[in-house]
Amino acid sequence: MPKAIRLYVKWVDSLSRWTGIFAMFLLFALLGILLYSTIMKTWFLPSLWTVEAAQFVMVSYYLLGGAWTLKEGEHVRMDLLYSRWTPRKKAGVDLVTGLAMIFFLGLLFAGGVASSYYAWQTNEHSFSAWRPPMLPVKLIMTFGIFLTLLQAAAIFFRDWATLRGASIE
């Protein structure tokens, strides 16, 4: 495989790892928000912002961790037939499904960019009583989708190398 592709795969794998580790720590923020919400609802006045803030943190956790999940192979897959195939056959099937995934992620990314631009252009806010700006969460969503798209391309290159009998490492 060309050196540029090997460097790309190594760089994207590292980026996915670090954003995945960061995303794991978002669970502590989520737990803190939910604990605060529980305490406030039980003994004091309920807060307006906790449910929506928890949703925003959960979206960030989910989308920023997506690339790492894909890299580690922890995503959902039907292993009924797949587990019995040779690595070369798996790579061939993954190439086809990888193209479909890259196309889908490309559409999601384009939609995320358009939605983020709209939020910036119109100063969009949530319709809740708290009314937080929507741009930060939309940018995080778009960035997470972009990272997953980069990781899908890296996996595509890795499968391509496997199919050719070469190593990407």
C-alpha cells in the first residue's frame, strides 16, 4: 500500500482513539448532570436545563465515540455467516458494505454542515424554556459524523489491503 494511505490510516486510528477516550469521560459529565437533576427534583426546585443538557452530552458521547467504536469493531454486525468466512472474504464483503457506509455518512455529514450553517446563520435556539443555542451541539454532531466518515475510509483502505494480500501496518 502507498505510504500516504498507511499514514492516513495510522493518523485516523489515533484520532479516533483519542476522541473515543474523551467521549468516555463525557459519561461522568452526564452522571453529574443527572445526579444534580435528581437532587434538585427531590429536595429543591427542579432545574430547567438539566434534561436538555443531559441530552446534549449524550449526543456528544454517542457521536464522538462512533469512530472509535467502528475502529474497534464493536458496532452491530450479523455474525451468523460472517464469523465463518475467511479474512479475505470478510474484507471483500466489507469493501462493498463500506462503500455504502461511506456514502451514507457523506450524506449525514452534508446534512450536518447544512444544519450547522443554518443554526449559525439564524442564531437558532432550542424551543425549550431554557433556550440554549443549537450551534454548539450541531457542530459537535457534525464533527463526530466527520470522524466516523474518516474512520470508515480508513477501514475501507485496510480491507482493500487485506483483499490484495498486503498489510497496512
